[in-house]
Amino acid sequence: MVTARATLPPPGLPGLDAGFSRIVAVPGVGVDHGVVREWHCLDTGAELTRLGVRVVGTILAVHGNPTWSYLWRALLTQSVHAAERGEPAWRVVAVDQLDMGFSDRTDEDRPLAQRVADLGAFTAALGLDTPVVTLGHDWGGVVSAGWAIDHPESLAGVVLLNTAVHHPDGVPIPAPLRLAGARGVLAASTVATTAFLDTTLALATPAVDAATRRAYRTPYGSATRRRAIGGFVADIPADGRHPSHPELERIAAGVAELDVPALLLWGPEDPIFSDRYLDDLLDRLPHADVHRFEGASHLVAEDRPYAEAVLTWLREHGDRLTSPGATAPARPVTATDPDGSGFTPIWHGLQQRRADDETAIVDMSPTRSGATRRVTWRQLDDRVRRLAAGLHRIGVRKGDRVSLLVPPGPTLSAVVYACLRIGAVIVVADAGLGIRGLTRAVRGSWPDFIIGETLGLTAARALGWPGVRISAARLPKAASAALGVTCSLSDILAQGTGEPLPEPPGPGDEAAILFTSGSTGPAKGVAYTHGQLSALRDVLADHFGVTQQTGLVTGFAPFALLGPALGTRSVTPQMDVSSPRTLTASAVAAAVRESGAGIVFLSPAAVLNVVATADALTEEDRAALAGVHTFLSTGAPISPRLLESAAELMPNATPHTPYGMTECLLVTDVTLDAVHDAAQAPDAGVCVGVPIGANRVLVSALDADGRATGTPTAEPGVLGEIVVSAPHLKDHYDRLWLTDREATRGTEGLDPFEPGARWHRTGDVGHLDEHGRLWVEGRMPHVLVTEDGPLAPVGPEQEVERVDAVRRAAVVGVGPHGLRQAVAVVETIPPTKRATLADPGLTAAVRGSTRTPLVAVLAVPHLPTDIRHNSKIDRSKLSGWAERILAGGRPAAP
């Protein structure tokens, strides 16, 4: 029975070309056998025919509940525009599922299996052009996946937006769906009222405008027309007893067998289809490209430029999508040694010293007895081996992700090398990210296991972080139960005693995900392979001459774990690792004295406080520091003045300030003497020296609009984005496919004589000089595009900082893009008590110090900086603040 026939949508719906709408008569199947159903769909086929272009394939787009084909309007429009530009022409067919949108309204219940069959009947009636790429969202994702596995002869690829094809046993379905499906609530929230529809539309971030909300509501103006909204919710298989559970299980198993290209686009703020379901899909489609749109929610198609992403992906996969059955291109080998024949694993240094009773790690954390704890190489190797075997025995497997919430020290070192030895992927996020940042990082990486101390496990429990929880220390039963802990490291050690180790991972296997500091946007997970970690070890050892007797004091988290890899003893000074500014000069001296270390490695934020607390050093402390021969500070620029002050504390050390980033931890290096030499050059920016070892640096020139569009070059004096290559360069960003693409844009074929070379756009701005030295002049987002062209901020800031009354400066832009005006924001000596316009004398001195015209000079007590480095100024935040102040806003602190 048909209660309402299919119709065309009313004209004038925002963003929808009415010419795409059509009605298709479809012979029914299943419960509709013998009945012809009418489907409304949006179809670009007629328009592509009018354009006279050759169609290379079809995108079959399926909406979820309670949306309709309107969800895909951007893709229809943009795909036609792409065809007009001469790009491959993909026909887009976006259906309204029966009883939804403007398709037939029927009296039939349509469980999942029926809806999959319905879609198959529709494509058969349409005579769909092959090859086909399916596209689905919400429960339309499940239905489209069902069609995909049922039509292998036509299937070319799969694209999914927030959806789920499997739900773990024993875990409740998401709370909003439980509530909507509850007895007494289902009919009222989904059919009798528009509550479910309104709630879904409210999940868009930012909120969709009123006209778009009305367009989504248009097909659902009465309870009769909303009947299927309730039917969809009722059909969610909450457990194995549900009639649709077998079909969902069939689809889940079939998805795991798909070997076609796949793309997953995700809104991580979705309260319904969370990252749990993304992780499940990646387990089934490990070859998929995936991008998490930070901040996006359930309606990711409304939140972010999904259509642009889909079309980009179609272009990149070209031949394989349009020729189903073509062999997938091999994934590039990114290890230092491509065939692995000369690969030396990251744990090799530890393995070499496994019978050595000399000290491997010195633990400076306070103990009850007051004694310093020392761990020998023999003890460390034994613990690593037993932990590795124990972890494997409890189910940790190669490729499993293990989030580590343990501060640097012997325990963390042992756990890290145990995980690496069995091929588990360590996930390391800086505690300096704060609870919110850590939550974003941990949930984004979706670890299988979490190993932590009580504080970290408490956060994991309270904030719902994923993963089987393992406590670093043995906890009382009540505490373990409260925190959801399954076992302790002591238990794992016991289980691993005498157990064999599995086969070790190879150079191309993923080893670690290290999160960036979050100082230039949301922290990103940077994935490294074993080959790349080993290459980092090698470049550090070679460049700084690290031997077994060198010894490292590491107050910089990324390098705190490299001592065992280098086969040299290591120590982390007593400090709060979540706040590097807590490190004191006395703590560094104590660490050097206890370890006899010859190299001290600190972050810029730590150096600042070490210098500030130098007055507390004793003669014994100073004697210990005099034994240091190499001092390093990396992670952010450090001023020559601060480097000189640190050098005074370690008078026999050569101070270095290497340039690098989480994506490539060592790129160039410069000594204090070289910094002094560079000071005589006319170049603007911070000189960070020349590339280390086999590393390479090029610059992609900025165009008049401030974009890095130039072919990367080593030509001196070119201002542009810094592009780097190194054996230890990261493999990729975790679950950020679009970010990966941007980071390698324009670097393809850059080295015809180095086929294995990989490149990375750093996001930093600078230039190379005639001596091959790199000068860093800021970040890409901080470039001011003025009427005279792009202006990098660091050069003008350096000029301003020469004013005696200025401690530190930031130059930011105000006004429209292309006509930006420069404003100097300064910390003063002595510090000003509140944010204000600088006094006339200081303003005149600052303006006179720089060649850059300044429309204003503002003084603040403190410039906003990141936590990890305490030197990366948030110029984007300052720019918005300066705009408000100069527009008459209240002069609050930035």
C-alpha cells in the first residue's frame, strides 16, 4: 500500500539545484514483491550528458536518519563544476530511501535487510553506470555498505561519513539512541513531534542556518511522513536478540573483506557515532584513507568541506577507481633501509648491553629513603623482555595502540621498549596539553590499551578514555575496581617470566604516535615507523658523538626515552614534566652529578627557569655542570642572550640549538659561536644553522597572497615555507589524510635522483642564505599580507626587541587580508601591570627601531605562549585581541 506517492521537492531550497531531481519507478523486492515503488533521487546524469562529458563512474549516495538526499547537495553541485573544468566526470545519484525524503510513503516495516534489498532494486531499475563508489552517512552508511558487499562486480570504492557497521557485545548503544528508542519515548520523539529531527540538526557545528533547517524538515511535515524516522530508530540492533542483528553482522563481516579504495571522513564530536566506531571501521578497512575533522560533529557533511575531500580522493585514486580489479599501488617504504637488510632496531643498544651491570637509567624522583634509584642495563633488559612477553600473553599484539600515561623514568623506559619489541604502537601525548588536549589526543588515537599511574587512570576513567587499563603500580582491589583496571605491570611481569617473545616488527611497521604540542592548533598525532625511529637514533648519535660513556640528562620529553636506544645512561631531572618551567638549575646539576652525563638536553621553557634559578647553585653543583661538554635546547627558537646565560652555567659545553619539530625532531643545528657569526649577516629571522647529516632543506616561495605556491628551491634569499627531508621524517599524520596531503603538496618528484626521498611542509616561514644556513621568520598563519606583499613577523620583532625597555615582542596584523597593518605587542622592562597602549616614549622608540611601519604599539604583562616551550607566541590570538583593543574594546589581558 502507498499512503503518499513520491514527489519532487519544492523549488528554492538553499543550495539545491532543482534540475537534479527525478522520480524513478522501481519494481519492489521482499515485502514489496509485485509492487512498483517510486523513489525520489538527485541525479547529475542529465546535466553531464548536456555537458557532453564522458562519465567515468557513479557515486551512489545514501542518507541516514532523519535526513534525505539534500544532505549531498554540495557534492552534486561541485562534481558538476569539476566536470566543467575538465576533471574526471563522476555522476552522482543521491537517493531518498523509501518512506524518507520525497520517496513513496508505505505502510511496510523496513528492517535493515529490506533496505539493503530496496537499494539493490533501485540501482537495478536505474541501470546504474559502473564502476560505482558508494557514499553513506549514519544508517545510510550501513545500507550503502550492504549494497557494496552485494555488488562486488560493480564496486570501485567506499566512502563513509560517521556511521557504524558493528556494535560490541555488552556495550550499550549510544545514550541519545537509547533515549529515543525507549518505550513511551520512541513514537513521541520521532513521529508525533519533530524532536528527533530537531536534535539531529542541532548536532551540526557550527549550527546550520534557519533556511537549511527548514529544507531538512520539508519532507517531514506530518506524523505520517515521519513514520520511518521512528522505524529507523526501532530497527537499531541494540543486542543479538534484535531481528536486524544478523544482517548487521553479515555487513560487518563483508566490509572486512573489501579490498577496494576506501575513505572515512569523520566528525569526532559526534555523540552517536563516536571514534569507537571509526576505530572499528579501520580494523576492517586498514587500508582506508581517514580524516577526522577536528570539532565536527554528527552532520559532518554540514560541518566541513566533505565534498571537496571526496572529489580530491576520487582524483587521487583515479585509475584504480575507474578500472575495478586494478592492483592497488604499493605503499611507499619509508624506512631508512628500504629492504630492511641493514635495519638496526631501536632496542639494539639495550640488547647489546643486556649483560652489563653498569647504570642504564638514574631515577631522580624522590624516594622514602632519599636514595637515588639506579637501574642497570641487565635489570632494564630483563624487565623489558618480561614486560614484552607478558603484554603479548595478555593480548597486546603487533599494531595494537598503547597509550602511555607514565612520567619519564625507568618504568616508562621499560614499558616503551617492551611495546616496541612486540610491535605495539606507543601513543605519547604531552601532559602539558592539559586535560582537554589529552582527552582529544587519546580519544583521537583510540588506543587499545592504557598504561598509567593513578592520576592518569583517574582521568581515563572520569573522561571515558578508551582502552584496557593497566596500572603502573599495584593498586588495592577497591581502587583497581573503581578505576576499571584489569591488571598491573607487576602482574604482567609475572606472566612474562620465562615466556618466549613473538617475532619482532620490521622497519616499515608503525612504532609510535607522538602528539605535537598544540601550540599551533589542535595537537596532531605524528606516526613514526620503526625504521624512522632508528634513523632518529642514528642521526643523534652521529651528529653529537654519543657513545656508551656519554650519558644524557634529558629535560625534554621527546628525547627522554632515547638513552637505551643509544646505549648510554640517561636521567630525567626532578621536575614536573607537565610544566617544564618547574625545572631548576639545582635539579639539572643534581642529575648531572648523579649520572656523570656529558650532554644536557633541555626545552626552551626549562632553560628559562634554569637560568632564572642559577643563584641557588652550590660550588659542588657548578663543578658538576662544568663537566658537561654539550648543551642542547630544541623545540622552539631560543634567543642568543638566553643561550649565552645557559652557557655560563656549563662553561666547558658547546651550546647547540637544533631546529626541528615533532614531525622531524632534528633538521638543522647551530652552535652559539655560529649564532654570533650569523648576527653579522643582514638576514632577518632566527638562524638555525645548516642541515644535519643527510637532511635537506628547501623553501617554497610565498606568492602575493601569502600562499606557499613556489616550487621548493635552495635559492638564497627566497622567503617562503620551509620544506624538509630526512631519513627520520615522520611517516604520516594519524587519521588526518587531508593534513597529510597538504604537508606534502608540491613535493612529488622533487628529487628525481633520490626516489626514496620524502618531504614535509613545516608550516614555518623563512629563507636560506648564500652559506646554506636556514633562517626561521615565523609561521605561515602569522604572515601579514600587506598592500606591499607578504611580511614575516620575526624580523620586525627582532628589531623591536633591541629597544632597551622591551623584553619580548610580537608583531601581528590588523585589518583586512591584503591590506593588513602591523601592530607591535611588547612585554616591557619593568613589566607593565596591565594591557594598554604603550606610553608615547616607548611607542616612539619601538617605531624608530624597525623598518616596518607600525600603526600601534601595545604593552602587556605577558605574551601568550604555549606550555611546552614557553616561547611560541600565539600570534593568531594576539591579532584578534589587538583588533578588539584598537576598535575600542576593554583592554583586558590577551
